[in-house]
Amino acid sequence: MGKHTPGPWEIGGVKTSKKEIVGLCIFGPKEEAIVLVGKKGLMDGGEANARLIAAAPELLEALKECLKAVNTVIAFSDMAGHESLSFIRVKKMAEQAIAKAEGEK
């Protein structure tokens, strides 16, 4: 599987036709675009979804940095071998989300 296009991604606008079809365009840095299309009324969450998709590259990078920080805390913790359940839970969630985003799971 290929790599995703890095950010920044931006929402380009909303278009409505006479048939009440709504399209939200999310433009990447290399003229690439993602278009969300649906009937007006069915796209109630469309703009929020577009914002989330546009932020995805930055969210993935931030999550990777958070995972490094969690791993560092676990490695140097006085609780070595007794890591807090919240750290273990966060680590597992981050690893699963990163794998999903990168097509590994």
C-alpha cells in the first residue's frame, strides 16, 4: 500500500447543484483532492467530516509523537514492569490507530 499524501490539507468549499447534491472538496498540497458527495440533508456532518479528513496528516504525526512520549515514560518510569494501566491503554490505542491509518490493520 502506498503512503498517504502529507499535509497540509485544506477544505476548498461547498457546492450545491440544482439537484441538491452537495460536494465538499479537501485539497492537498499537490493539487490532489478528496471530494465528499451526498444529497443535501444527508451531509449534515459533511463539513465536520471534511475538517477531520483535512486534519488527518497532522493528527497522525501528533499521535506518533505522543506514542514516543508514552514509550519514554514507560521505559524510564520508576514503575518499570508495573506501568499504569492508563499508559498501557493509551499506548495500545495509539499503536492500533497508527497501524489502521498506515494500512497495516
